Amino acid sequence: MALPDHYPFLTRNEFDIAAKLFIEQSKRSSDEEPWTWVEHEKVKGFGYICRKSLVKRITPVNFVILENDFTQIDDEIFEEEDLNSLPTVPVSDEYFTVDYHIIYSTSYKVPVLYFNAYNSDGTLLTNDEIYSNLVHPLKHNDIKTAGFNGAISQQDHPTLLIPFYYLHPCETATLMTSIFMAVLLRAYH
Amino acid sequence: MTAPQNPITRAIWDGTLPIKFSLDSTEAAALGAKAIVEPYFIEAPRCSYFPLWTSQIRKYFVDMALNFIGDDAEIWYDVDGTPLKWHYPIGLLYDLHTGYRPDSNSPPPLPWPVTVHFKNFPADKLIKAQAIDATQDFFMSMIKEADFLRNGSTKKVMNLSKNDQTQLWDGLWSKNYDRFWSVNYRLVINDGQMPKNVPMRIYLPDNCPVIQEPISPVDENGNQLTLGDVLHQVLPELFPSPLPSENASASPVPVIHGIIPQLEIPIVWASQNLCYPDNFLHIVVLLGI
């Protein structure tokens, strides 16, 4: 298996190649919107990938059901619903939009997940709403106590220079190593 | 505990900017101000952050009969209609937004006119957060990132005692040079080891993304790179040579702390002596006059 020279650290060029391969892969999975590549309008070298998802809001009523679902789904934090099977209740109340961007960090030399979540009127979800809707309940504590001030916070989007939430990248390299070890183990057995 | 004597870091620490804060006039009326409210003047350290001044500014305007009971985090600042990123140091914001070239013949735009807003927080343009705590978090995450750039890990910062970590922020907040630099000195000097990369950001005009490439302080033969070498390497079109241009005023210049540093200084020296308290060398590039 070929790995970049300094894996888990990537150069920007390695990130660009991997991200574009990932886009191709995402096009083959039928049920979700594929990821797309975006460049800065004027300056080269600030490209990233993005995808919009419609996510069902967790209300006190459906929270219990979802919480049970969480324990069965290992690597999906929440279920993204097929747009065609929306229930009859108004979309605006039940769903919100999440804008996911995966951006290369020149400092940490790893991909970083940036995201913003919008209500149908364009307002941003609050920090608390993000935790209750997008973070696995069993992980709340770990994520809130990581680093100086939790692993999720706001930061300027490196390309757009507007506020985005992001998952702090200082432990991403460790995670990427463990993913590769898991792949190796699976190949070995 | 006193910090090692360094007249350069001391001068940068002591650098201040006179700022004139005016109320947005339409907001002032909506918030019940009956007469024209006189502006508020402060002299703020260049290395400080706006949220550290917010409660003082708020008190002044509320004392002037402004009816505001909201949270400090609702208060924001703009210059000529552009919201100011409160997580940037004040001196960087001034250099960036005034675009004032220290080598120009005109006087600097001082006191710096800044508008204060108590309403309509632009959450699509500015990070919304609880004022002072959030500033501290940003500050510490910058210090952590700088450590990662220098050493490929954040161990040096994370291994600081809780007390030393607190002392960095407290020193900045309370304008206590010795408190801050006695701890920060150890980070910036990096135990005498050449850093892998120099923590630096370059700001260009016209809303370009901030440039933050990994910058090695030495070339492949181990020779130290100068500031001019680095600018030439990162922005060859703006800096076609690592040496100063003959027609200085028509050429782009780097501005740090309101001065144009010599291009011949080694980049490591610049990083250790001219960095902001967040450990980054923030360089504003201004185009020719």
C-alpha cells in the first residue's frame, strides 16, 4: 500500500490529490450528495472540498429514538435522510442545513473538518444546538474537554475568511495513524 | 519573576495606538441617546485585543445615557464599514485596515477612528463568542499552533505548568511585561533549537486569504534565510528580489508593528524579536504608493 512520505502528515499537493480521489469515490455512492472541489475566486492554492447535507433536527420527542440509533451505528454520527422521503411536516421546522468543508491545514499538515449549520431562515445554529444535533451524546464530554476549550470552536475559514465551526486538528494526525493501522490489520487477517 | 532584558521585545510590548471610538449614529438614536454622544479615546497597546477594552468602552457610553443592557459579546467594532476581527491583535488590525505606509509623507491617521456597535452583530462576518474568555482561547490556540510549527508537536506548550499557561494570558491582560515574557521567552527561544518552521502569517490587500505556508528558517545548505528571502520565496511577484528595491516607495513593503523592517534580518531573529504575544510574526504587505 502506497502512503505519502510523511504520513499521517500531508503536503498540500498530497491533500489535493487525495481530496479529488475522495470526490470520485463519493460520486459512486448513490444515496448522498457528492463532495465537490472549490477554489478561491482569485488566488490559487486555497482549494478545499465541500458538501451540503440536510439534517433532521433532534427534538425532545425524537431524541430518545435517535439516542438508541446512535448505539447501533458505529461510524455514522447521525442519519442523513433521503430528500425524496421527507415527511409531510414543513421542511423548515424539521431540518437544517449543514455545510461541510474539508480544508488543508498548512500548520498541522492534515485535513481539517470545518462546518456551519444553518436554519431555514439563514441563521446559524448555536454552539449548544450543534452539540445536541451533530455530536454523539456519548462523546459530548470528551469533545468539550479536549484541548484548552473543547475540540469544536469557531475559527475564520482559511479561504473564505468568515466564521466557521471546526474540529481542532491537533489530534488529527494520531487519528489518521490509527485509521491506517486498522486498515493494515484488516488486510493482514 | 523578571524576563530576560530585550530592548526590542520591550519596545514592541510598550507600543500603543491612540484610538477614537465613536458610536454608530443611527444605533445611538435607537438606543435612546438624545444628544450627540462625544467619542471615547483610549491609548491601547498594539499587542492588546479589542475585547479587553470592551467593558471600559461600554461603561463610558452607558454613562452617557446609552440604553444598553445586553452582553459584552454583542458589542463589535468596525472601520469604514468593515467589521474588525476581534481575535486579531489591535496593532495588526491598524496596519491592515489603515494601509498606512510608515515611509509615506503624509501623517499617520491618528487617533485611529473606530466605530462601536451595540446592535446587529454581524454573525456572518465575525466570530460570535463570549468576549474575554473566547479571546483567551484564541490566543492560547495561536500559541499552540506556533509551537506545532516550530517543533512538529504542541508538547512545549502543553507541558507548561497550568500556572505558566495562565501567566501568559494574565501577563498580556494586565500589561505586565515580566509576567508574560518570563514564560514566553522559553517558547520563543525554543531551547536554542532551530525551529522546523517559522510561525508567520502574511496579510495582503483586497481580502486575499491569509498566507500561512510552512516557512523553513534555513535553506537546504543550512544557511539562515532572511525576511527578504522568505518574502521572495512566498510572493515572488510582489518581491522579485530578496533585496530592497531601488525605487522603494513604488514597491510593496512588509509592515510589522507599524514599521518597515529591513529585508536583511534573519527570519528566525525576526520571529524571536518581532512576533506578537501570540508567537506569530504577523506581516502586513502594503503595495507601492
